[in-house]
Amino acid sequence: MKDRVDVGPDVVRKVIDTVQPLAERKGLTIREEVPQDLPWVLADSVRLRQALLNLLTNAIRFTERGGITVTVRACEHHLEISVADTGRGIAAEDMPRLFQEFRPLQPTATREGAGSGLGLSISKHLIELQGGRIWAESQEGQGTTLTFSVPLPDVEVVAMDGLRRVAATLPSGVHDICLVVHNDPYVVRLLARHVDGFTMVGVPEAGRVLRLVEELHPRAVVAHCDVAPTIEASLARTPYDVPVIGCGLPRVSEVPELAGVRGYLVKPVSQEMVRAMMGQEERNGHVRVLLVDDDPDAVRLLERMLTALPHRYSIYKAYDGLDALEIAQEVVPHIAFVDLVMPGLTGSELVAKLRELPPTRDTAIVIVSAQDWAEQEATFDPPLYVAFRRGVGMAEGASYLKSLLEVLSPRYLGGEALAGSPSPTPRG
């Protein structure tokens, strides 16, 4: 969710601290050029760090000598963050496909240089979610500069119950905030990713809705069908007429493939994500942690993030599923971070086998993947409805109905959902 972010200390410095050991291991330098008087931006700091982390790890991977420079500069309507390396550069014919998924441009025979080709496409997606854009400048043999922008805000920040919420300064009568009543922040982030033009504010309990409605004046409240009627009744006792959208909001923990999984992290993983997962592991003595990923750099980053936490961990590392299964049976980890996409035994197959074995049945599993599998599997359950206190005029109601009809697809016996498909021929 978006909040006030000071790009220098909140994004650049934290990401450089994370990747510095990787650069030093290759004999590379990382230099930052960040003015002290930069304006703040309204953004999701976690997503910005994820995007920058991806760019920096990519630069380190493909730079053999010299170093990387991170530069931030303020423009009239946005900030620009650049990552410039002294690597081999990108051929002109490869530039048009630079941000395409699964298209690694610089294959190498070494394992450390291998990659899925998802990194830059993920960063592009994360940056566009913040209203920015990303572009590249490169000359083969002379390095590459990747730059992304983050728009400057026209906002006010509201503090409430110790939680900082963001309210946009909009023209009179226009509100772009939507309250989402859900106790799983991941689901709120999924909605924010897909519902453009609105700031999704997560509310973990229905009891907090009224106060937030008074403070933020949201466009609507979205809630699970089980609690939506309670929220409607509470709003009915106020002067506010706020639409309540009731639907079967997905719960990632109820996705069958994720049953028993503690969390699902989408690469690039941030320090905050790891801290949140490990915060639930409170044991006396050492906590045994198993890191499983076929990318050695990804394993080293996770290890670095774990060692930065104020706790004692015994860390075990595996670079494929079969190796991980053998280690898990030997040490019985308390928690395992498992990449999904691996050769041989995949992450999902490994999780299934760990659940079958009595010693590892209670091991906490955290899925780590560049592919947002949880998003693909999570679904909205029926019904879906909108509750108003006031009557809706014919023209307004018809516009709502038209919007629904444009996205609905019918299903008929033996057929697939086809938008605009012809009706079956009636039998006489």
C-alpha cells in the first residue's frame, strides 16, 4: 500500500546494504549519488525496493569488473532512479525485448550467471504499479543504464491508530480510496495490483470501518459477504451513504495448493518480507532454517537478510529439490524457504514430500517464486453484490449493469466461457 517514502534512506540505502556483499564478492564497487534534499514520493516502499533490488542484482550478475552507480535526481513531476553498470552492454537488436518475460539476453555457461529472464519484466510491472515507467540505455561493450521514474505526489498523509494511511487530494466530490476489509495483507495487495486508479486501504477488522470512513471518505467499502451486512448495518446508523460491495474475497491460505503454507513471497524478496515470516518463529535456542533455490545469488540474499535479523539461526542451503529433501530429513528444519521453479524435483513437489514425511510434517513452509502462483490460484467466490442506502437512478443503474455485462462471460453445457458467443439454437 502507498505511503510517504523518502527514496534515499527508505529505498536506495536499504537495497545497497542488502546487495553490497554480492558486489564485494565479485570485486565490484557500488556508488550512490543521492541528493540530501530530495522530495518524498507517495509509493509502496516495499515494491520500490523490490524493483531496485532486481535491477541491482541484475547489474551485479552481468558486470565482471568496475562497478555500479545508483543515481537519484528530482525532475519537475517525478524522481528518476538510475542504475548504471560497467558490464558488457546490450546489443541494439536485443533492446526491444529487454523487458519481455523469460527472455534472458546474456546467457552464460556459469551457473551464477543463469537466470529465468523474469527480473526486468517484474521490475517493470512493479514500477508501473507506482505510476512510473522504466527504460534502458546501452551500448554493447560499454555498460547499461536502467532508469525508472516515480511520480511526485499531490497528497496528504493521514495517521490513524498507529497506521499511516494515504488520502489523495482530489477535486471536490471525487474520492479514489477504497476500504478493503480483510485480515490478509497479501489479498489487499493483489486487489491493489489489479484495480487501477484507486488506493486500496486494508482494514483487518470490520469494527474499524466507521472511523476510517469518517477520516478518509472512501468511494466504497469492499468486504466478504459474511461481514458485509454487519458493515451495512453500522453505516445505516450514520449520515454516510457509502456503497458496500460484498463478495467472496479470496483467502490465500484456503487455496488447496497452499494448504499449510505460512507465506508466499514473490521475487525479488525484501528484508521486510523475510522479517514478517521469521517473526512467527519464536523458539528458545537456534531456529533451523532451510533455504532452497537453484539460484546461488538468491540463496545468498536470503542468508544475508536472515543474518541481519536480531535472532540466532542455523541456516542450511540446498540448490535443488532432491538435495533439499535429503537435508530436511537429516536436520528437520523449523522453517523452509522454497523456490517453486527448480529443475528435477520442483518446489511444489518438494513441499508435498515434506508434508508426507512425519519428521518434516510440521516444518513451516514459505514459498518463494518469481511467478505469482498464489495470484493465479486465488479466486473470488459468489455472490457479488453492491448495497446502497439510497435508490439508484435509471441511467446510473444502467451504467453499473453495462459495466458488469461487459466483463461477464456465460457458460453453457459442454461449452467454454465465451464473451459475446451466440445463444444456443432453441429446440422446437
